[in-house]
Amino acid sequence: MPPSQRKRAADYRFDLVVCCLFLLHAAVASAWPSAQSGAGSIKGRVVDARTGAGLEDVLVSVEDGGPSTVTDSTGTFQLDRVTSGVRHLYVSVIGYILVRRDVRVVAGAAVELTIPLSEGTGTYTETVTVTADRFRQTEPGVATQQVLGSADIQNLRGVLADDPLRAVQVLPGVATTDDLRSEFSVRGSDFAHMGFTVDGFSTPHLLHTVRAVEDKSGAGSVAMINSDILDDVTLLNGGYAQHSGDRTGAEVDFRLREGSRERRQARVAVSGTNASLVAEGPLGRVHRGSWLLSARQSYLQLLIERMYPDEQGIDFSFTDAQAKLVYDVTPSQRAELTLIGGRSKLHEQDPDTADFFTGRNASAIAILSWRLTTSRGVLTARSLTALNKYSNVTTDDVTLDRGHDTQAAVRADASVRLSATVQLDAGAQAEQIGQTRMRQRFSAGRYRPVNDFSGDGVRSGGFAAVRWTAGPIALLPGARADHWSVTGETTGSPWLQAEWKIVPSLAVRGGAGIYRQFPDFEQTIGALAAADPRAQRAAQYDLGIEKRIGDSLRWQVTVYDREEDGFFRRPASETRLVNGRVVRGSATAEYRQTVEGYARGVELLVQRKSTRGVSGWLSYSFARSHYTDTASHESYWGDLDQRHTVNLYLFYRLSDRTSVSAKVRAGSNVPAPGYYTQRGGDHFVSGVRNDLRLPRYSRVDLRGNRTFNWSRKRLTLFVEVMNVLNRDNVRFNPPGINSSTQRASGIFERMIPIVPSAGMLIEF
């Protein structure tokens, strides 16, 4: 090859090498920032764990000064330039749990995630339950039912009271006009005729209150369950399947959540009336179970001193604790233990009045359950042990009331899918109940016994129900039988429920059934017992229509009728006017099972439930409850006959850190129970029962929530104003009566004025 050609070939090779080196340098240079910094990216979606809907404006951040962002309207997010390695990802939005995820980031790669968030105080789970129905229904075929999730419970319980039953008071169809009590009525039925269950087991003694005092209106009460450990609360207004029985009114079910299986965590809360701690975490190295522990201590006396500055010597306090252990024995078997305990004390002291006393109340409840899940159905076995003790002692150490209750129960339930269209549910229960009572009152210069007894008995029963579906139609017939050894009575209670989905967005539900409730010990034995007592009976009829508008809006209309028979009263215990003379009520008056009557009405509901915009409901109820004493032929409106009831709840999330809510409760109010009338501006004893009504009740509460995130913790501040319009709502107070003038004085007692309060919650 000539020298010139060799030179040109060498130059060509040189140019080729330089070009390759240049291209290689360019490629390395383009990749060098990522390789040098070891950065990757994280992207994905944040969704509601129950519905699968995307959550907007959720804060997603990487610990230790890493990048952060908020999700868009579909719940989507992306974080760029995240340092490689195991990174701690924090996800926070008000109204949902605080989540920490450990994410392994690879340099130059993108990690894709779906992060489900549980509302309120739930725990983190990898599972996403996707359902088109945002409005949960726990009992198919029930015309009127409401499920309160954890987030709504937090907003409705009240910063001051911190009481889940106060949240139930705002539900559609619920009426209450006493700011100081947890109790409420549904369709004119009182608290004593409602069924209360915890994790599916009928459970007594769930209130901090003063027991065995006739003047119940003059006392107060708070639920014995910390709201922070509840998964949800379900209210069945009427016409439900009788899995537990022995109640003629509505049913309320509390479902405690299980602890976190991901990691140990804690929540410390300070409210207007108490401070609480919730701790939880996984069990075992492979996290086959979880533990949950909660404790509360009240300082309610600070509120009482502010509300009633002129009252001296009033002190109410309570302490309670709850625990839940869950363990997966096998993939198909689970064991659970639920513990609830608490005690309360009311101390009132007046050296001039022997009626003032120290009242103590203490309860303990334990529920042990085992569940087997198969491809065909579920088998559950449970046991319950409950104890309650109370005493009321005067300032001179005289015991006015003393009581002791024990309960031991076992039950088994099975749900079996017989075919694609037929499901069978059945269960049986037996419980041993014991009760001791002593009551005495001061009369004619000395203490005289009112009642003193001790008794025990066995209540047993079982039910069977079938669910048959054929396309848009479902029929749910069932029946239960019960026996009460104290009276020797056996009862039967059939029911039938039906549902017809005319179109996917329009459904009609209806039901009819017989509901029975055995008499209490005091109505059966002792000095006040009725003659030949039997089970009280109520026939319930419901018919409702529900219309869905999109995925997040619905309206309901329900009409109902409840016919009652064989209910108890003590007519001689009430002071009244007879032939122009005041006849005072007797503390030793006996029960008479002579009351029959009805409760009828219509319930209207408009509800929106969405992860964006305004959520909540507006409900209106019109009701009439009327009773007749078949022995005396006396007719009167029911003690809880509230004709018009309006309940409103609105919630709006302003950002990932801020939310506001409002609740309104208003009603035409109930009668002042007893024989009273009004002439001019004064009140007098009369001969007509429940003729006088309390003034209209209305209360507006406003609440704001704000979160602050730092490191691995989250602080939430709550600000609430109760009775923001400062309305002078009153409750009934047994009056002083002048026999000569027939005047009744002090019949109304003013309740909570406008009260601002604040609280905080720390999660870590």
C-alpha cells in the first residue's frame, strides 16, 4: 500500500476511534447524573382501602428531606430524584390513617405502588376492597340502616364528650334532647328497649353513669368505649333479623378494629374531658396476629365547673380501658379476645340535703371468639363474661342503692352457602344471669326500704334465617325461639324481609316481624314486681325506597309502624291531681303490665359520600307515639314522642391538612314526663299525663381539624364550638311541688351554653 493510502487509513481509524469515544462519552455523560446521585423515582396511586376510589390532595413525602408531592384528582402521584436504597415513604391526609411504607428504590428505575388508606383510626393493610357501593349495608333487606365509619365517628363524637354514642345521636331517625346523656331514642323507643352488641355479641353495661336513681334526667352518661378503637358503628332502626333477640327496639352494633399488623404504633389524644392512649402492633415474627390496647382518664369536672359555676361539690370522673387480641391459628381459623372495663364516680355534697350522694359504677366485659372460614361458609363460637357493681351512698354514709350483676353466655353461629341463590344462617345462645338489688329512701324522718332482692335465671334461644335471591329480588324469612327460666315463658318471633332492585339505582325494601323482650328481674321478683309478668311484644312493619344518583348520592324514604303490647309502667309512682287534690307518687309503687300503643312515622334522608367535595346527610323524621293503659283506660302521648326531628351532618376537606364539619340537631321536643300543665308563665300539677311539652330543641356544633407532619409523627389539632348559636336548650327536671298551691317549680333545667373547646391527637 502506498504511503499516502496508509496515512489515509490510519487517519480514518483514528477518526473512527475518536467518534466512538465521543459517542461513548456522550452516552456515559447522559447517564452520569443518575449514576452519580443513585436516584430513582416512585410513582403510584393512593386509594380508599374500602372502595378503591382515588384520594385527592394526599401528601406523599420521603423522609429525611426527600421530595414530596400531593396526589391529583385520581389519587396519582410521582416523586422524582429519590435517592436509591430503602426509603421511608410517608402518606398523610386528614381523615385517614398515617401510613409509613418502606420502599426499595433502584437507581435509574421507577417503583410503582398502590397505597390503600383506611379512614379514621383504622390500620394499614395491603388489601384493597373495590366496591361500587359507597353506602355500606350490614343487614340485607333492612329498610333503614346506617353505618358510621371511623372517620365520621371522630368528627361526630364531639371534642368535649369524646363519646361514640354522641355520634350515633346525629344519625337519621335518632332523637335526643339531653346534652348531658349518651342515651337516645329511635322511633319513640327508649334506650332500655334497644339492643347493643359488641363484635356481634349482645353486651350490657356500656355506660359510665349513676345507676338506680329515679331522677335519671338529673344525671349524665358517657359511653365506656374509646372512639379511637372503633372500626364502625351500625344502627338498624327497625325490621332487622333477630340474631340476638330479647329487644323490641332498634339495634346498635359496635365493631372494634384489630391492631396494626405492620408495625408498632401509638396515638395520644387530649380532648375537652379526657386524655387517652392507644397502642397497637403485630404479634409474632411473621405477624400472624395483632394486639390493641386503649386507656382513658377523664377530667370532666373542669367542664362542670365552667358550666355550673354556682354549684359546689360536684365532681364526676371516669376511667376505662379496652383491649383486643387477634391471632390467626391457621389460614382458615382465627381467635379473638376483646376486653372492656371501666369505673366512674359522681360526687355531690350538700350538708343540708340527704339526697346528695357519692355514686360509683364499675363494669368489666370479656368476649372470646373463634371463627372458622371455609369455601362454603363461616362458623363462629363466642363466650361472654360480664360483671357490674354500683353503689350510691349519702354524705352521712347511708347506702341508698347497691347492686351487683353477673352474666356468663355462650353462643354459636353458622352461615352456609347452600347454592348460588340460597344462604342459611343459624345460631343459638345460652346465658346465666344474676342480679342483686337493694334500695332505700328517706321518708317520714327515717330511711325506709323500697326494694331488696336477689335472683338468677337462664335465658336461652336460637334463630334460623334463609336468604334467597333470584336476580333483582331477595327474600329473607327467619324465626327465633327464646326461653326465660325466671318466668318459665317460651316465645316465638318470626320475621320476613324483602328487597327488590327495580333497576340498579332504585331499590324497594320492606319487612315485618314480631319482637319480644322478657321482663327484668325488678319487674319479676321483689317488692315492685308485677303480677304474672310476661314478655313485652312489638310488631314492626317497614317499607322503604332508595334511589341512587351516581356513585356518591342517594335519597331514601321509609314509612314504619310499630304496634306494642304488654309494656310496663308504675302509675302510682307519679304525682298527679285527683279530684282537685295533689296525690303524691309512691317510691314503692308496683309495676303493672297494662300498656299498649303504637309508634308510626316517616323518615326522609339525602346523603352524599365522596372522597372529594362535601359529604354528609340531611334527614327529617315525622313520628307519633301514643299509649293506652288498658286497666285505667288512660291515654297519653309517649314519653319520647317527638313529632319533628332534623339531623344534619356536613364534612368538607379543604386540603390534605385541613377539614371542617358541622352538625345540627333540632326537634319539636318531647313531653315533660308526668302530670304537669302550664298556666301563664307557671307550671302546675294536672290530671292529664304528658300534656306539657319541653320547648323546641336545636343545637349547632362546628368543628375544624388541622394536621401537622414532621419526621415520623403527625399532630392533629381539633377546635370545636358547641351550641354555636348559644340557644337556651332545657331538659326535664323533676320539680318541687307545693301541695296547697299545686305549683310545680324548677321543672326545666338549662343545659350546655355555647362552649368552645380544643383537643389534639399525636400519632407516632
